[in-house]
Amino acid sequence: MNSDKIEDYKKLATQIRVDVLKMIYKAKSAHIGASFSMADILAVLYGGIMKVNPSDPKWEDRDRYIQSKGHAAAGLYAVLAEKGFFPRDWLETYYQDGGHLMGHVWHKVPGVDVSSGALGHGLSMACGMAINGKYKKKQYRVFVMLSDGECDEGSVWEAIMFAPQHKLDNLVAIVDYNKLQALGTVKDVLDLAPLADKWRAFNWSVKEVDGHNYKEIDDALSSAPFEQGKPSCIIANTVKGKGVSYMENKVEWHYKSPDEEQLKQAFSELGVTE
């Protein structure tokens, strides 16, 4: 991957973070840390990997994306607006009464395949889409982004068992492994380690990447399926609140909005003047 491509990914990821800041500052509510931890992954998915058509969001042969961590809707809306799925001024209506964009991922937004937000259901829906693709002999892939905290849900592990049973090698699960959840560290609340080994034990093909390294993310996503006949899992090691120093690895930024001074500092650290 050349330097121009990396710069394109970085530019898109920065725009996602800037838009998320604006949306959440205005809304005074939402999940900013979870949106920032996955911003670089979204930039690679929508900037270079996924086969989608913003002018025809329901194109039958498109790749599917399910954001199972529906509370981080702001990040997804930001990248969809940037790619032209809907007008950018819709972002100003995020979490507002009568607005176009609800606080959790909503299927009526162009480019969104399913609603999510009650955690633990995205991977099951992705399995259904992947089976449909196999049945209809379609070439699309299904990507699903999970939070580490929602891996506490039993329904996630039922889907993890289901996918290899049906040889869903058109399915790619990405775990945003930022190691913080609403009430503390994942290790203290319900330890997932060794997470990669657990997915392998369920017969998935697994790679671990730095979730903020564009080359590692691109290489992993481009090479899926990692093995024919097996679903692929990418454990993306990330930092909650990545990009703004006072948010990084801080539990309180799971659910908090910045004040005016914090907003200015965040813009400055992201290299923008807005």
C-alpha cells in the first residue's frame, strides 16, 4: 500500500472524528470514545475495501456492513455522510427531536443495513446475510463490527458457533478491542482474554492487528477470507477515545460530551481549526 493511500485513510478518519465531535457536542449525549476507537477501521472499510454504491444503497451485490456496536452510531453516520450516502447537513440533526439520525444505528438511514443498539445481535444478523449470499451464489462479503463489551452476551457466542458450522467464509467479524466498557476495564468487568484463542477454538480463522495502523487493517481486510470454508475474525487492538489525548483510555469518555474548551482542544489535536 503506497503513502498516498495511507494519507487518504488518515484524512477520512480525521474527518470522521471531527464530525463526531460536532455531532456529540451539539447533542450533549452519545458515545464518543467508542466512535473514535473504530474510526480508523471505518476509514479503511469505506475508503478502500467495501464494494458499495452511495447512489444505490440497496444495490443487491453490495458488501454488507453491520455495526453491532450500535451505540457508536455517530462514527458510522459520519463516514456515510462523507461518502455521499446522504446530505452532510443531516449530521446536524443527530440525536435531535425530529432529526434524520437517531442516537443508535437506524436502518432507515441510507447505507445502513440493519438497526442495532441492543447489543449482542449484530453477528447473528450477519450470519443470516452471509447464508443468504451463499444460497444465492452472490460474491458479496458481510462485515460486522463488534465491541469487546458486547462479547459478554451469550447470543454472540451462539453466532460464533453457528458461522463455522455453515462454512461462512464470506463473513468477516471485526472486534473493536479497546478493552474498556461502560463501567470499567473489560478485564475487571468480565475478562475476555485470551480473546483470539477463544475465536480460534470455535473454528474461526483469526488475525490480530493494530486497529490504528492503516496498513495492518487494509492487509487483513483485503485478505479475508483467511481460509476457504471458514469465517474470518479480526481482533483489532484499539484505544478508546483515540485521537484526543484527554479521552484516550478514559472510562468516563464512554458516555460523555465535551464542553467548549474541551472541544477546542480536541479540534487542535486533530489539526483542524473548526
